[in-house]
Amino acid sequence: MGFFRRFSTLVLILLLILPLAPVQAGAEDASQVNTTTVLFTHDLHSHFLPQADGTGGESGGYARLKTALDRERENYPNALVLDGGDFSIGSLIQTMYTTQGAELRTMGALGYDAATAGNHEFDHEGTGFAQMLNAVVLSGGPSPALLMSNYKPSPENPDQLNIQRAMAAYGVQDYMLLERGGVTYGIFGLMGENSAACAPASGFVLGDVEENARRCVDALKSQGAEFIICLSHSGTNEKKKLSEDERLAEEVEGIDLIISGHTHTTLKEPLVVGDTYIVSSGPYCENLGSITLNWSAEGKELADYRLIPIDETMPEDGEISALVEEWKGLVEGGYLSRYGLSYDQVLTTLDFDLTAPEPGIQTGNALGELVADSFLWAVENLEADVPDGPVVTVTADGVLRAPLYAGEVTTSMAFDVLSMGVGADGTSGYPLVSCYLTGKELKAVAEVDASVTPIMPVAQLYMAGMEYSFNTHRMFFNRVTEARIYQDKSRTEKAPVLGGGTSAEDVGFSVTRQEREHTEIDDDQLYRVVTGMYSAQMLGTIQERSFGLLSIEPKDENGQPVTDFTQRIIYDQYGNEVKEWYALAAYLQSFAEDGLPERYSGPDGRKDVSQSWNPVELLKRPNWITLVALLVLILVAALVVVLVRWAARRQRNRRYGGRGHRWRRMM
């Protein structure tokens, strides 16, 4: 009996305890804290080698990046290494993009786990992207996983099947699961809306960003992902409505971390939107980003966030350094050989810095003016057949990719300034193209610079062959007040002899001076315009983008509209495309002995910008936009006067009880 009682008591206790066991285990799981470290980059832009930073130091370089990665992995052995896209296009080594795939192969040697594609991976169009993937596969070496969930070859792309085969051979996926340190990570890649718009010739189509992000998050969670990372080539912006990755974090639940590329942002602290962390380390391998998060089912806590400078204080890894030198040798023996140049060849010297344009500053930029002048020089000295008549050359802020600092200027530095794009010949670098615009359209181009730049800094233009003036306080699309064509002509003078006596001819020297001759613009005349392929294509879209307020239609010499700019490429006497970057390099080389002239130390005044509130300056030479605005203003003012007078009369009537009441009181 006693045994039965004790046995019954034991069974009862077990029945009471067992149901609690799963709850207790679940409570322990819920309170378990995991630690995740992610090392990240984005917008590397083929910056294999260090570059001068303008302060006497250096920035970037993959051999130094490897040292930084190794040090971090020593401290965080379970760290993930990820990249947010635009790993290509930005240095001479990109010229082997389609034949060697040097970027992804070097990232494999650096130990990257995964990356996504940015818009510049499609500068060689979808076909070039496929060729690059095939080159990496054929090399047989390591390379990171490539994740692209919402950017696919267009069914209308005639090369769609070949591109799909190349992507399949490489193993391109929407997302991946990665086990590291006992944690299952879910990682997926996204292309942003603005980024896709920057790759109009890719032959790919963009799927809905948020819809595809939700799809990936749901799929990864269903497959056991505990921590989800998005490699997003979308970017952030100080203007919240333009900050795509912040919007992504708001609209799509379940993303723990976003590596944000495309906008070249450097976030000194992570952005936190809900339970999502957004990080950016800056472009061009300037920094290695590192974030460590402690997390559990209850939420996340930031344990560490650092931007590790990749500068001259960081030692170079020998193996990566040797690999980069190998790439340089291939560039010299291939791409550069046709130009008779070497990678580190000194073209000329600078006694001053030529910095990139600053957003919001419209008064001109010496680097932009130098590039525009180099295009003009190339037309005069490199083009095979030069038509008669004045030429206006144009370049834009958006294609100027690097500054030039005081000291020696090498071939690679000149290339870095104008490193974008590919020509019809399939090789790196946008070619120069020519078209014709009427004088009225030329003034409209100046108006783009004057009116559009404040809201779109990359649209800021720099010209040679045309001067213009504008007032930033005038009506939108009516800010340009004057514009005229100029031609710089050299005039040789006898140098004066100090103290009198013999003539300059007798002593055997003379002085060459530059004189600028001006002519007024004829609105109906056709003028030749030379620019890069990308800028020419953008000029052709201005009418549509301005909703018809500005009319610019590139034409041929007969006044017929240009629909295919590959038919307008400028060639040299040997039948080679004249590339933007080579025009600059050759122009710089023309100053080899004496260095770049002092006149390029600052803007030369070809763009005259005022900020006047003088009514005469605001209203002179009004176009229809200003006249309509004035009419609306007058009508509004008149309406205000009428309303004020009506309100005053009504108030008086109320005060005296109306006209009839006032009359009775007077009687």
C-alpha cells in the first residue's frame, strides 16, 4: 500500500513537471544571445591600387584591404565578408572586365562570401556582364556568391539565353543560406530603382524592390534562416523620400541588416529603422566597415561599429599585391598597348589640385573646364576629318569620377577621371561623339546647367567654345541671360627687350598669347557639339525630362534627328574611337615639359554666375515661362487686393449694422 502511494505520488509529480519542460527549453532559446559580425564594402569601383587623397596620404588598395580583413577575422573568426555592388568600373584594370573578370576573382582571393551586382556591372551591357561571369568560371579560382533577386535579363534581349546560361554557370542566385558559427544566415541581393535607371543599356529588367525583398525574406525564414542580410544597391539619402534603403527597411519586415551601396554614402553610425540596421562604409575602398550585433528573439543591440581606414598606415598583403601587379601587366600588354602608353607613365605635372565639383557650387570647376578643353583639343588634333566651323564641347559632373592632385599625373590617373562606359568597339571608355544643335538649343543646354543643377548636381555642365551668364534668382528655365560662341586663337608676338635696343627678332625669341574671339549665337544656325557618348544620350532625353519646357534634339550636319549615337562616334586617322579619357591624357601630355598651365588653377570665368535681386536683372529677356509666371503673379495680386477690399467693406458694414441702419441713425 505504501509502495503504491509513493509510486502514485512520483507519477503525479512527473505529470506536473513534463508539460513545463518544453516551455522552459523555449524560454532558454528565447533568451539565448547570438553575436554576428559582418565586414562589408560597396562601390569598390575596381580600385585595386591606392590613390593619393590630396593630403599627402593614400587611400584604398586591395592589398591593404586584405591585411585589414585578416586582422578582423583574427578577432572575429566567424565574421561574414560581404559587398553591396559596383565592384567594377573605376580604374584601368576594369579594361579586362569581360576577358578576365579581375574584380570577382580578386574578391575571391580576398575571401568575400557574397556580393550583389550594381549598375556599373552592366556598363558593358548584359552581354559584357555574361562574358565577365564566363571568364571567372573558366579561371577556376575562388569567387564570391553573386546574389540578384530582382534584376533579370529582359525577354526582349536577343542575348537573353546566353546571359542566363552564364549566370547559371556562375551560380547566380536570388538568395543563399550560409552556416557560420552555429548560426544560419539568409542573404539576398537587390537592385534599387535609381540604380537600375543608371543602367539603361543593361538589357535587364527591374522587378519590384519591396515585393521581391518580401519574397526572399519569407523564403529564407521558411528554410531556417535566423539572421537575414540584404545586399542592396539602392542607397540612402539625406532627403528621406529619396532614401530607398530606409524605405525598404520601413516597408519590409524581417530584414536584420542592410549593406547599402550605390549612393557612395559613408555612415559614421548605422541608421536604425525599426529593427533593421543600415550600414555604409563609403566608396573606392576608402574604409572597411565592421558591425557586430548581439541579438536574440527579443531584439538586437549594437556591440561595435567601425569604419577601418584603408590608408598608407595599413601594410600590404604580399599575395594580393603580386596579383594586382599581374593585372597591371596584362593591362599594359593589352589595352594600353594600342595607345602607346604604360600604366604609370607620367604625362605631365600639376602645381595645384584639380578637385571634383562640389554639389551646390555653380560658378565653374577647373577640372570640368580642363576636360571640356581636352575634348576641343582632341577634335583639332586627333580627329581624322574635322568639319569647318566652330565647335562647342560639353562634359558633365556625373562623368567626372576622380580628382587630379598636385604632382605627377600618370596615365592611370587620367583614365580614372573618365573611367565610365564602353564604346561600340567593345572596349572600356566612352568615345567622343558629335552632333549638331541650333543656337536656340545651345542656349537651352546652358539653361540645363543653370536650372537643373540645383536639384540634380550630376547634371552640372562644363563647356568649351561657349560662354554664358545666368542669375540663380531668376525664374526656373529662364536663368540664362547671355550666351556667345568663342574661339581661342594663338597669336605670336615679338617679346619686348628690356632696356630697349635690339628687337625680339634679333635675339631670337617670341611670346605666344591666347586670344579669345567672340561671336553672337544665331538661334537658327546649326552648331557642332562634341561630348561623350553618355552625355550625348542624356542631352537627347532633356525634352522628355523637362516635360517639354526645354527643347533639345541632337541632329546630324543636315539637320536630321540623331537616333543612334554609335553612328556619330569620332575616329582618329587610324580608325580608332577617340575615347574621352584618351582625349584628356593626350591633352595633358601636350603640356609634358612645362606642366599644366596656371590658368587651370581655378575656373576661368567662361561661366558667369550672379545672384542678383535687382528687378531689371530678374526680368530682362523674359521667356514665355517668366511671362506666364508674371501674369499669374499679377492675377493673384489683383485677387488679393479685391479680397482685402471686400473684407474691409464687409467689416465696416458689420460695424455699423449695414447701410440701412446707418441711414436711420443719421435721420
